[in-house]
Amino acid sequence: MRKQSPKFLTDFMNQGVGGLVVCAFALVVCLGLPGTSWAGEEDSSPSNEAALGLGSGLLTFVYLPAKIVYAALGGIVGGFTYALTGGDMDTAQSVWEPSLYGTYVITPDHLKGNEPVRFYGSSPYDDEAYLTERVD
């Protein structure tokens, strides 16, 4: 017989996760307002840095599990693709690269707009993609 946790505990956990998601969404909306400028280092204050750190942590809490699931499924599908195409590495890499590469952790630089968030990755071995990313 399986022991169930008390109803108040499961309700509290559901509300807690929902509250974190709402807070993360509100933070993204507030940081994305046109009047908010994060680019100037002279405008940096401890409260702004704390908000960016908190925001990046909350967003990573929501974003990271989705990215890990996507990468794991891409790895599995890429393996099947490799096997079913008779060992065609180019075809398998066309599945693996977008799913396995990319951004896994949201940092304050992502929130400031200094670095792009890439859910779908590009190959680090592709010179053109690497140079384009570094020039921007």
C-alpha cells in the first residue's frame, strides 16, 4: 500500500511551483519593457544586479528542464536516425546539433541582451556560425 502525502502539502507544493513560474514570467515582462535599460554599466546598482541574478536563476529553473528534455530526446532520435540510415553521420548530426548544443543556463548577460539565448543550437565546428555569433 502506497503512502500518500497530506493534501495540504501537495497543494502547497503546487502553489509554490506555480508562484515561481508567475514570478519568472513577470520578471521577463518587466525586464523586457522598452523604458528599462540594462546596457549601461554606469547605471549598474546592487539592486539591479541582484534583480538580474534572481531573474536569471528563476528563468534557468524554468528553462533548464525543458532544454534537458529536448536535448535528451534529440540525442535519442539522432541515435535512431544514425542507425536507420545505415550509419549516415551527417543526417544524425543534423538532429544532434540543434538539440544538444545551445544555451542551457540563463545568465545576467542573456537578460541584458549581451548574449543570445539559443534553444536550438548550432555546431561549434561550423566556422561561419561561430564567426557570425562572435561578430554580433
